[in-house]
Amino acid sequence: MNKIAVVGSGYVGLVTGTCFAETGNQVVCIDIDTQKVEKLRNGVVPIYEPELETLFHRNIKANRLSFTNSLEEGIADAEIIFLALPTPPGEDGSADLSYILGVAEQLGKIIKEYKVIVDKSTVPVGTAEKVRQAIAKNATVDFAVVSNPEFLREGFAVSDFMKPDRVVIGASDERAKKVMETLYKPFVRQGNPIYFMDEKSAELTKYAANSFLATKITFMNEVANFCELVGADVDKVRIGIGSDSRIGKRFLFPGIGYGGSCFPKDVQALVKSGKENHFDFEILDAVMRVNEKQKTVLFPKIQNFFRGNLMGKTIAIWGLAFKPDTDDIREAPALYMIEELVKAGAKVKAYDPEAMPNVERIIGKKIEFSSNEYDVLEGADALLICTEWGIFRNPDFDRMKKLMKDQVIFDGRNLYDMEEMTNHGFYYASIGRNLIQQT
């Protein structure tokens, strides 16, 4: 058993703390937000993530998982301290390290014995050294700083943590390496690797991984847009290139762009980090430009269908979260589409299984929210699909046709088979595939 402190109980911190507790460790999660800590103590999970709530309650009940507002109290007995603090983008796109470095300075004043301090947040190259310096200003005991980036997919975070493809650990302190290897052994029993490397390489690994995936998605979106111009079918192209083992099948599904808490922020931060080192990531500059346009690529299609006049038209939206199985709406394409539709005078109604409260907190009463996926369709002139939630994949098309004013679908996630939509008689516009006119 290890004694662990996790500073920051946001998405990464809460998943990290809960999963470490699940393998028998004693975990204290620390957060300065007193209301959040009170809710956590009362068993309220502030985010939606499949499987998390079950593990959370089980480990609280077993007294392996606890919460506090006090940094000094939380780290007192901890052998390992994880920093899972926010690194939001600044105005210039660089990652804001003020939260991490602020806590690091405090740690230097209060640690009384050897501790392993672990950067779990996604941070630019060189952050471990900055954290080390911030702690050393006040520390009177030995300590180690380790970089241990997370590779958690929202919607699969618990599974990804408990059964990781790999664990990346950047460490130069031999004692810290042994501590981290022992900590992660229960998670790699099936033989998946723990990679030890220097701290800078570990930090860059996370940024490079997310930037590569964002690039892959964006390339496929551009291919889809070109397919529409030349009359090719992106589904066939995707299958054709995905069968090449060098390319692989994943992240080749076209859509209306990527969003979320990781890809936009991490691509932007890597580009900024490059500029700070007199290096231009020209490919990533293009990725950001293309993705920004892709988020609203369906809007001209909607405008054209309604002959340039959306005033008074009712557009129903399925899906608000940036991806299914999460309530995260950061950089969600749906928000960009809503802005364009409202600006054009359309009435927007929306349904999402988890993300509606988060959207309402941001945009208020600009749009109407519905209780389920069918109520939102009543009287709608068109349906816009922004998120590929499972419940949208096999709907009752006959019921949809009865509820909607017009049988029109703009699908930003290519959920449906083209032949099936022909049989159902919908006007169906998707991404990178032939348009189906209403019969």
C-alpha cells in the first residue's frame, strides 16, 4: 500500500485518486474549492464519467479515499504527491503554469521528509525543472520531481487508467523510479509496458500524442470535404486507407471537428512552445485553422437548404458534448453551430443525455432544452446531429418523421447508412458522402 496525495480534484485528479484507491492505496484528494470538497465528502461526483461513480463510492466506504482543503494536512503522510492542476491556455496560447508552480512553492515550505512529487497535468517541456526549482527555494529535505503524463480518453478514463496501453514516467532519481514502478505494477499485469525516460521526453510525449491524433482527425476531415467536391465516398476511402497497418483504423471517422479539454489546448500549447524555442510547427498551425472551420462546415449546407433564410426556422440538435459519454462541452462543435444558427435567426432546441446543464450555464435561455431525443424533434424544420451518443445510432425513423415538420437531417457524425436513409425518405446531408434528396 502507498500513501498518496492528489492535489486538484478535477477530471484528471479525481479519476487518478479514485483508481489508485481502487488498487488498495490510501489516497487523499486536495482541492481549494471548499464547496467541491464538501460535495465530494457527501458522495457527489461533480463530473460524468462511466464507471467512476461506482469506484468512487466503493473506496470512500472502504476509507481508502478522502478529501480535504488543506494542502499541509493532505500531504502530511503521503509518500507520493500528484499534481493534477489545471493548465489553461493563456491569451497567447501557452499553458498557464501558475497553479502548478504556486503549489510547488507551498510544498517546499511544508514537506518534512523525502517525497516524490509527480506532474500529472499536461505541461510543456521543461516544467519538471521549473517545479523542482520552485520546491527547492524553500525545501530543507530531499525530494524528487517526476513527469507522469495521463493518457485518459473522456468516456473511457477509468478503463484507460486501470488498463493502460502504456505508462510513461520521466524520472532521473533512481529512488523515485522504484517508487513509481511499484505503484504502477498492479495496472500492467497483462504485460503492457512502463516506459522510463527523462522528464523532458515524457512531457513532450503527451503533447506529441494528442497533436498527432488531432492531425489524423483533421486530415480525414479535409479528405471528406474533398470527397464531396469530386463525388467520392469518404466511408470507402476510410476503409481503404484504414486497412493499411501503418495507418490503422482508428481516428479516421470524419465529422465536424475535434473539441474537448485536451486536443485544442495541447495542440495550441505545443505550437506556442515551439515558437518560444524558435521553431514553427507548420503542420499543427494548419490543423488548428482547418479544425476551426470544420466545426461549422454544416452551416452553409443548412443555409443553402433553406435558401439563405433561417429566420424563424426551428432546428433540433442531438448532442451538445464534444464527444459521447461525457458532459464536457469545452470547444464542443455544437456550441459553434448554435452560435451561427441563433445569429441567423433560427430557433434552436437541443437534447443531450448529460451536457445540457453545462450548456445552460454558459448560454442561458438562448436555446430550448428538451427532456429526450424525440421531444426535441416536435415541429422541427431540420435535425442537426453534433454528438454520436449511442442512443442516436438506431432511432425510430417513422416516429421521427411524424414529429418533424420536414424530414431533413444534417448529420455531423455520419451515423446512418446512406441506403437506409434513402429508404426512409429523408433529405440527408452528412460529411464526405453523397447527398440524399428527399423522395
